[in-house]
Amino acid sequence: MELYTPFTHLPRVSDISFLSPFSPQLPLNLRHKTRLKPRRILAVAVDPQRLQLPDAAIDDPQEEDRLPANSPQRLLKELQERRKFTSPKKRLPPKRFILRPPLDDKKLAARFLNSPQLSLKQFPLLSSCLPSARLNNADKTWMEEYLLEAKQALGYRLEPSEGLGDDNPAKQFDTLLYLAFQHPSCERTMTRHVKSGHSRLWFLGQYVLELALAELFLQRYPRESPGPMRERVFALIGKRFMPKWIKAASLDNLVFPYDDMFKLLRKEREPPVKSVFWALFGAIYLCFGMPEPPEDALFAHPRLFRACVPPGMHRFRGNIWDYDSRPVVMKTLGYPLALTDRIPEITEARNIELGLGLQLCFLHPSKYKFEHPRFCYERLEYVGQKIQDLVMAERLLMKHLDAPGKWLQERHRRLLLNKFCGRYLREKYLHKHIIYSEKVVEGYEHNRRLRNPTTTAVQQALHGLSYTVYGKPDVRRLMFEVFDFEKLQPKAV
């Protein structure tokens, strides 16, 4: 056996001549010799017949000690040991990523029947947001340690909610309040029923919060357009400002029990705070509710309707649209609804206000907005978008009991895409009744990039009008019976 390298037969430095036939003969002083850097062995020439040794001879430590330092067996042994650390065996994937056989019908039925999500028949939405499995000892330990502090900070009664009657939705407040604080960065979120329950709560809570602030600002600023109001809402509940609200409510110790919230990085602080903030409003909405307009919303809560439909709309009574388009629109939407009022004049007044509101829903900003900023559908569109989001979120929660919040969020986004909302309206041929200015009517009718956002805005304005006149039940009727929001929309060929 011989070790071969191309650098073994290099000439000595003293034998190297730097002279050429064209250069003068100069004396060269080589007293200070430079040391060559050590070179690595690029190849090893080994006789293959000598490598055919039994494995026991290589594994034997005594045999290994007898081998010389430059033995190929020793080099192969070192190479084999080094591979164990540089390229270890691949780990198996976690068990949750391994496909499991589906449950049989009996086990699946037992799992759903024993789930708390099917325990409340009177409150289907509240029942769908309960955890998919019963709380264990670890969950109850957290509730015993931190729940009183959370209730005291939020201003709720400190007694356990389990003592309330079955007909009271606040009986489940302790359970939902516990789920609201289990954000994805905490320890208990590894449990499936806790993780899924928390994500479903924040999915619902974000739309509850946006609708509540939309109603508040519409009534507080009756002459302001929706653009500045959206900025006001963002300044209150943007993710950058949520930690300040949590700190003001003394809830930061429950969100981050081991860290100072404001010493964390923004990417570590804001997502958990936003998740807990939305989930808290979802739990409060499910247990204590938010005052929503009833069926006689126009007269029970007239401020919201009057904040969207100005009283000056009476000047448009008896115009061409009122005679030509209003009967067609009301017939398509199923208006007016059959309500029994004690006084017949109330029914007549409601129908008049409904007709004026419908004309406002189809009134494009290019027509009269420069004369009066409220003579357009923008404010009805703003509240209609928020109630549309909330109604669809409630529908998805009750329809998909075992779906996590992120999946529901993506499903919600795909169902309410702007191009789909406008298409629902165009399928009923209601886009022909939109009132444009004479200067822009041709551009909007022949340009789909201008027409589609307008039809979407009119669709949302109709939902806002139905919410302010007849309440949330009528919004559900329009979305799922008249326009059928859940049907698949094929692409036009």
C-alpha cells in the first residue's frame, strides 16, 4: 500500500530557476525560505484485495490498535464514525401527520353525541363554540387559579356560572372565558379541544367588535363618510393598540404570566394579544349578547336607521325610480314583510321608509353626493358589510362543528369575495336599477372594472337596510334564501 499525492515529488526551492533567456543574470538570495502550507490528501490509492477483511477485525479494538496510523482500515473506521454525526438517520414524522384510518360510524356518532357542542338545543350558536371535549383536570386547575382574577378585571360576578339555570346562556361563561385566554403561545393550546375552541372564539369575536364600533360611530358622527370612520375604528382596535387596552384592563398577567408584555418584541406580543382580545368579545357576545335590532327595528331603534337614511330622502318620493324600479326590486327581495302592527299607520310608515331606503341603496355617489354627502349608499354599505360578515361567521360556526378558526376564516373570505357578492346581485338583474350620473353612466355600464365594485356595494347596502328595518333575521333571509350566498359560482364561459 502506498499513499499518493501530486505534491510528494515537488523540487526543492533551491533548484528552481526564475531566469529566462531574455532576463539578465541576477544573483538570487534564498536565505529566507518560505514554508509551504500543509496540503490535504486529495486521493488514496488502496489495493482492493487488501480491504476484504471481516467486519469483526474492524470492530475489534485490539485489532484496530495494531493497525498503523495511515492504515486504510483505520481511515474507513473513522469515516464511518464521522458519518454517524454528520448525516444521522432521518427522524420519523410526528404522529399527528401520519394518516390514520377513519373512525367507524359508531365511534364517530359517539364522539359527536358526547361532545358539549350538541348539549344546548336552545342556543345553537353558543353550543357550536363550546369545546369539542369535556374539560379535564388541567383545564379546571387553570380556572381555579386565574378565573376569579379575569372576572374581577372585566367586571363580572365572581360566583361560578354553573349555578345559573339551563335557559340562561351565561351558564357557559366560565368555560368560554377560559378558552378565550388560551392563545396559541400558551401551554394549554397543545390540547385539541382547547386550541380549536379558542380559534373559533376569536373568529367570531372580530366581526362582533367591528359591527359594534360601526353602529357606534354611525350614530355618533351622522355627517361623516365611512372612510374616516374606518380610520377611527383602526385607531381603537388595531393590533398595535390592543396591548394598551389589555394593560388598562389588568389582563396582561393572564396573557403573559411569566413575561413583561412591553419588553417583548412586537411579533411576540401583538399576535397573542389580538387573539385573546377578539376571543373575549366572542365569549361575551355568546353569553350576554349584543343588543341587535328586533323585527320592528325601525321603530324600536330608530337612531341607527336615521343615521344611515337621512330624512331629506322624502324629496325623492314619487320620482321615476319610485314608480318604475321600486316595485320590481321589492318583488325580487320579497318586500314588504308581513308584520302585524297594532296601528295600521305604523305599517304604512314602515313601508314608506323602506321604499326610500331601497332607493338610497341604488343611489350611486356620482349622482347627488356633491350636493349632499349622505345622498348615497355609502353609510348603508358600511353597516351592511359588517352585519354580512357576522351573519356568515355564525352560519359557518353552526355548520362546521369540528373546524378550527383558521379554516373558517379562509372559508369565510372565499364566500364573501367582492366578485361573488356583486355576481349575486347581477344574477337577479337588479344592477339595471342603479342610479348613476349622466356623465358616468356609459362608463359604468360597459366597464366591468367599474361596474363590479358598484354592484358589490349595492348588495351590502341592501343587507344594511334590511338590518336597520327588520333586524338580523331578515339579513339571514336575504343572504341564504334570496341570494343563496353558499352556492358555488361557476366561471362564465
